Amino acid sequence: MDLRQLRYFVAVAETRHFGRAAERLHMAQSPLSQAIRQLENQVGATLFERTTRRVDLTPAGASLLEDARRILAGVEDARRRVEQVAAGTEGVVTIGATDLAAYRLLPRMARVAGRRMPGVTLRFRPGLLTAAQEDALDERRIDLAVLRPPVVRPDLATRPVARERLIAALPAGHRLAEAATITLAELRHDDFVAYGAPGSVVDSVAVQGCLDAGFLPRRRAEARDTPILLTHVAAGAGVALLPESVRALGTEGVVYADLDRVLPVDLALAWRAHDDSPALHRLLAVLADRAAELDPRPATVSGGPQ
């Protein structure tokens, strides 16, 4: 039994007439009749009661019709899914991101993708710093990374997607808590809380900014993720310099102040340069087309400290 025979059988069963079924199938009646008899021989049952006026299904034929329709519908669904996956309109893309990108950028990416590619499922893995995301891409645990450049691995492609500036996170009782804007020099005698992870871009930019202001920040506490880092700040362990999207967290006991100078940190998309996933490439194209929805300020890769 093959799919061709099932299609022939369904056509005869639905028209109850070999001539009309042959017309529907764009074939001669004689080979159609032969194909149905071969099918009956294969299944070991008579499928049709034939008269000079019409063709009726036998009980065995009625049973096969239900299964044949289900099988053919399943094959058509499979063909459609393969076609859509190949076109990038269906599939799964797993996206890694830093903590703060998860709050700021991932919701915007999800909204854009949901409108433009509703058949593609996005899975998110937040809380990964840049080095960890590079590893995850290399090990194929994620397909797309939202990270802070530069990346180390030469087999990764990158594209800038957003830019932020650093702001100061202060304990609510800090002497500068009421100030809207402060200078880095005003923090020279404070303890600092930092990410403390090797290769942290935010830490590097923060340290360089303090050095430019004439001091080396005194690190008292470290945390690998932003909510824990802010918990240290709220507890009075020190101050922190963090990307401005941290304001969205609204951590109790923490206040924020702008800096009088711009310390930029970029966000970029990164992916395996030779990844041939249609869904991934369609997502990248959609995100490029809707870049203004991801960040109203177009990003460029900074030539300064990263």
C-alpha cells in the first residue's frame, strides 16, 4: 500500500464513481480501476460494492477511508511544516541573554517576532554573561546571543543592536541619594559592588571610567547576576555602576543617579557564522528591519573600552 493508492481510493470513495474519480485525478479510468483492485488484493478485503449505476463502500472500505484520510492529512501537514521550516516561517530559535538584556531587549524582540513570524517559537535563556553565551553558542545550547561585545571566538558573527550608558546604583541612605546627577569622583571613597566575572564588559567599562576620574574602585562585594548585585547595594555593601536598563528592576532600597559623563556599553546579537537555520536567518532579517523598535537610538560598536 502506498500514498498514491490511498489517494486513488479516497477519490473513488468520495465520488462513488470511477469515471468521476478518474477525472478528478486527471487519469484514465482503466488504470484507476486496476490500482483499486491491487489495493484490495493487498489489504485482503473488498473495499467497494460495484453496480452499473454507482459504487458503494463496504464496511471494510468505510474503515479504510477514515484511516486513509487521516494518513493523507498527516502527510500534507508534514509537507507543509517542512516547507515552512525551510522558508523560516516555522521552527525554534533559542536565545541567550544577559540579565539586563532580558529585561530591556528580549520583550521587544519577542513582540517583533510575534508579529512578523508567528510560526517561530522563541525560547529564552537569560542570565548568561558574554563568555558563557559564547560557550553556549559553540555547544549549540543557544542559537542567538544578546551580549556585550567584543566576542572572542572568531567563528561567531555579530551585529550591534542597542547602546546604553552606565548609571550609579546607590543604597537608599547614601549621602548622594537625592542627587539626580553625580560625578564619578564623588564615589572615590565608596566601596563598590561588581559582577566579578572574568571578561565582564560592564565591569571593564566601570573600572576604566573610575581610572579616568582619578581612582581605582575599591571592590567589596561581587555577584554573578544583577538582582543579587542590587541586593548587596540595598544592604549597604557599596555602590555599583550598571547599565541604565537596571532602572526597570525597581529594587527596594536602591536609588539611581545619572553620571555627568557618558560611559557607553553596547549590546549586540551574536550567532554561529555558518549556522544555516532558516528560522534564525529570518529572525535576524526581521530584527534588522525593525531595529528602531529594539532601540530608538541606533547602536554603533564603540571604539572605547569594552
